[in-house]
Amino acid sequence: MRVRLVVVALLAFAVMLCVQAPAMGIHRSVVVTRGKAWLVDAVPYSQSRYHDSYRTDCSGFVSMCWALTTSSGAPLSLSTRTLPTTTGIASAIATASLLPGDIEVWPGHHTFLFVAWTDLAHTAMVSLEEGGSATGTICRVRSTAGLAAGYRPYRRKGIESDPPYAARLEMVEQKAKLPILPDRYSSAVRASAAAFTSASSVVIASADDWKNAVTAPALAGTVRGPVLFVSRDAIPASVVGEIRRLASRNAYIVGPSSVVSTRTANALAGLGLRVERVSGPDAIANSAAVAARTIQIIGKNGAGQRLWDGTLILADAADRVDIQSAASLSARKRWPLLLTTGQTLATDTRTAIDKIKPTCIVVLGGPSVVSTSTFTALKARVTTVYRLGGPTRYDTAFRIAERAVALGATWSRVGLVPEGDLVDALAGSVAQARLGTFALSTPRRSLSARVAGVIKSHRASTGKVRIFGNESAIDYRVRHAVFDVLNASP
């Protein structure tokens, strides 16, 4: 028994030696958003497995939220016993003093992250935690009176209050209600509300079928309305409310009935809308149909307006990131998007080009995305063909942004949309186009050095940066990094 106690004491001492005290500050919103990331990922509970390099039990979860590391910088997962006792990690506080990012610990039993009080009387609290093998990461409401007597509150050393984000960032998001995961339909509604006071027409796309939805921006730019999203068989209440707020009269559905059903189309008609479906049997044919209809509408609405300038955008149907980067340009310039297979010019795409007879085609991505043979085939049909592409997706995105600026877009209130999330990206990009600017893509949980650099180089003309998407789409780690870039010394 004595030997065992000595071993335990030595191990505890070794942990203290290797722990790096939290010398660098971490903001409360960043701590909480780290926890929300595991909620989004539905991380299962385990005392032996790891996620984001942290152990996936309750104390590993809290260690991850607090970004604990060893002296060498490696992620460190403490236990419920060592979290409150390891030198330099935490300080005991009063329960009434709990703030977002603090924790409750019952040594040897359980620990959880405090998110918020549910009321001014502090009768209950919202927690994030690894709840056990049956639940994994969960958000729950805990009664303050119901907490076991063994729980004690602690605060990470170095934790800081949030900076005044609103001074430099404009959050275009639907504020979440408990349990803190807002829906993506409402995020698109917020993007619409940020750009449109009214709109006679809306474009409707499926939130679950991005290959058809990506054709929406040029059509939305043409009919001067937002892109709103529905499920296959239902219209979310938030979307119904937005259609009514906009006083819309027309709805254009992009995609076949397999992605937006006849039932949903009828429900839109029941709202008093004239409903038109623009679609093809597959994504490539659908893009051709939407392109043709967009150009037709531009022609009909030509009196006193700028007519279509003869330009199409062409992209690989599998390359959602490049397509996302061009969405604002497509909406603002009313340049329809055609999809093809990256290595060959698809038959439906070739037929559409021959029928539409564009004078210019902008190819998204380098030769590894849209092949040289496809580029050559396009040059045989169209007077002007050029690429907006580079060796990485960020190079392509920046070349698209540079082209947008050359064509009159501004850096003022430039937007950020989550990379790979077409719902927030398309809705946000159309909103940005409406304001004469554009959106850049960023990873959900980290701001790339390239994006940070370009924001910094244009911050004098940017003003506020608009963030599209809820916390699960672009979390506070990214938001805080953008805030720091905008406020850094020249």
C-alpha cells in the first residue's frame, strides 16, 4: 500500500513538472466554443480514446476546453483529481462567481464546463460535458441545488473576458437558444435580413443537396432576391417568416423534385407565391437549365438595366470550395455557373455552351481541377477563356477576389463564410454581392495564415468584417483571430 501511494505521489509530481501554466490568456468565448466543437462532432465518451489530441472523458474534455498543454506544448489531459490541484492551472472561486468557461469539479467523480446561468437567481446552469458512455458530449441544464456536495467551482488562470467584438466584427447569425445549436436555415434567413429590406423574388434551394444549390447565386442576383433553404419536404418556420417579411411574390426553385419535393413547391404556392421550378435530371444538366433561364430573365428585364455581358463561369462539379469562392462574383455580375466533370467537357455542358453562345468563360481552378484538355475544348467554342485558379484553394479564392475588385467590388465590410458549408456560404455570398462586396472562405475552427494576411493588408478599407454562420459554422477561435488581425499594430 505504501509503495502504491509513493507511485501515485511521484506520478502527480511528474504531472506538475510537465504542465505548462496557462501563461497565455484565453478568452471565455474561445473556451466555450472549443466545447461546442465537440458537441457538434458528437464525440463519444471514452477513458482511453482521444479527439483533437485530448482524452474523451469528462476531465479530458475540460482540459481540451481550457487548452491545457505540457511544457513542450503537447496537449495535456488532466484528471478530476489533478485539475484543481496542479500548480498554475486553476483557482477556486465561489459558485455565485461562475462565468462562461469556468468549471465545476467533483474530484474522483466528474467535471463539467459552465456555459451560462439560466436565470438571474442562479437556480440552474447550462453545462457542456462528456456525460458518459451512453451520451458522449452533451449540453444540459443542471439545478444548482441539485449539484452533489462534492462539486467545487474553479477558474482557469489566464482566462480573459471577451474583447469588444462588435467594434470590428459584424455577426450575421441566428442567435441560438438552448441547447446552443442553431439551425442552418435560420442562418440563411439572417443573411437575407442583413441585405434585403424587401424582395419581390426569392430563390429556393435544398439545404441537403449542394450540387444543385450552387447554381442559385447568379439567378438570385438576377431576380434581386436572397437564396433561402428548405428541406426536401418542408419549409422551416423561419423561412416562411422571411418570405412574408420580404413581401415576396415569386419563388424560383433550383433543383428537381427529388431534392425539393412537389409537396414543398405546393406549400410555397400556398404562401401566395408564383412558383417556378428550374431544374435538370442531374447536377450538370441542372446547372445548364438554371444558366439558360437566368440569361432569359436578364433579357426580359433588360429595359433600363444592364444586360447579360456574355460571361459564364465553369467549374468542376466535385469542387465545392472553388465554387463557393466564386458565389459572390456570380451573384454580383449575374454570371451563370455551368458544371462539368473536371477532366472532360460534359456533354450537357458542351450542348449548353453551344446553345447559349457565351463570349467569355471563366474557369475556376488550376489544371488539376479543370484539365488542360477541357480548357482547350472551351477555347475552340468561345472567344475568350481564362482561369481564376492557383496551386491551392486559397490561391484560387484570392484570384477570384482580386478579379471581383477589378470589376468594381470593394473590400468594405468584406465577409467570411465557413469553408465547405454551402448553406452559409451561398446565402452570405448573395448578401455580400447585394452590398457590392464579396466573401472569403475560412476553415471553421482556425483562421488560415493566407486569409489573415489578406484581411490585414486591406484592413484600412475593410472597416468591419462580416461573419456569416453560427458558432458551429465559424467559431470564436476564428472570430477572435480576425479581431486580433484587425487590431494589430501596423
